[in-house]
Amino acid sequence: MGTSNSYGGPGGGTPLIPTWLADGDAGIPAPPLDGNNPKDGTTNDSNNNTNPNGNNALPPSALVDRPEIQPGPLGRFTSARTNFTQFVKSGGRDRGKLGKSISTYVSKSNGGARNASKRMGSSRRATTNLLNFFSVVQNQGLTAALQSLNLGALVGKSVEEVFLGLANYVCPDGGNVDEGIARSAFIETIAELAGNGITNIDALTPEQMQTVLEIFATHAIEERLCNDIGTKICIASENIQTLEKVQAQLHDFIKRSVSDAFTQANLKLKSMTTDKSQSLVDGIYESAFGILQSFSDEEAEAE
């Protein structure tokens, strides 16, 4: 704000996969749903302490070493940014530019859907954490799931209060952009709960749980994309009405892709385990980017 310069997005030399992400995953392993310690058969509570009573727990994930990753090619965001800016300047009327922008972003800027998914490190981790939590809720109930995280004080609270209380477990706060994107997307998700009919935390259905996951993934991808190529969206928009129209089109574009990806994944929350959840979420994000590119190609060709 004020006289500060606007952020211009990551430079072309920014690594295809940020250095804080481990190769092939979100940089931190998934917490076990059953809290089991494979070495000695004991369990861990949510403070990473040995739990001899075998209580189900969802301990926070532990960081792992971050590998050194080579930077991506210079100028790899230029074409996607140019087309996106032209889409914004058209007031959202030039859908072909939106299609070209996102298609180029996935295929050229990131080198394909898999790499685009890998750039969503903290968001994939957060989605997995939320999926694991919902699985425990399905199998043992909300009270047990919250108590396993030492969040028993949230029992009986409103749906918004419960999800706000889960924020540090789902997406731990951090200092880098990737972690900020995940946390911002989670706050946006909480703001949309009531509008999607999710008002009773004690009676969440599997369908509502999937809706929450879809809302979060949509916001996470949207924020990642805007951070990379949509930094001039406010400057290029003629007025607030144009800005809102552009944002709504982009959001709907991503939402359809995410919804299709989740439908293809065919979630089974009751039978979910942590060794399945991370790979499932990784596949969903990769599929979402692949579908998003296909939709974008269709829009570009229809120009």
C-alpha cells in the first residue's frame, strides 16, 4: 500500500520446483492417521510424545532437508503474463487470452501438469492434512479427531471456530510464499463454508467434506497462478466491477478443473490411510492442472 512498489511475481530464474520442497512431495511427510510408531509399536500424541495408551493422534508433520534445485529458464513466465494481462484489459471478454495464458503457464512456464502440481507444495500438504483429519472424523467422530490434536476445547464450537482452530495443523504458518498461499487459501475456504451450506460441524457429510477440500484446492491454485502471472490484475483492471468479473471467471475456470479432478479420484474417506492420502492428493493436483490446461486449450482455440 502507499508508495510501495507492487510485487512483479517470480523471476524467470525461479526454480521450476522451489528449493523448500522435497522432490516429489510437499517437503514434509504425512502424519499417520493411527499415530503408530513402526519401530516400537507405540503411538505418538499431537506433541510428538510417545503415547503408550495407543490413542489415535494426528501429530504435526516434521520438516525434512530441502534439496538444491536448479533454476528454471529465464523468461518462462513472460508469455503467460502477457496473455493474462491482455485478458484483464479486455474486461474479461477475451476468453481466448485467458485460455492461452493458463495453457502456457501449465505447459511452458511449469513444464507440464506434474511440475505445476509440485509447485503447490504447502497446499498439497495442507490438503493432505485436511483429508486425514476428515478421515478420522468419519471413523471416530469429531470429538476424537479434535482431541487427537489437543483441540478438545473446540468441541461444541461453530464450524468457523473449529476450522480456524485447525489452521495451524492444516497449514502451519511460515515465512515463504508457498506457505502463505496455503494459509490464505484456507482462510478463504473458511469464509465460504456458510455459503456452501456447511454450517453444522457435528453433522458433516462425506460430500460436504469433499466440498471443503475442493474449495481449498481451488483457492490454492488460483492464488499460486495469480502470484506467478496475475500480479498486474489490479493495475490492468479499469474498475472494481471489471476486476470482480475477471476474478470470477478465473475462479470458475479453476473450480471446474478441481471438481473434475476430485470426481475422478473417487474419495473414500472411511478407508483412507496416510500412505494413500498423500499420493491421492498429489494425483488430484496433477490431474487438476492437466484438466485446466485442456479447458484452456479449448478456450484458446475458440478465439
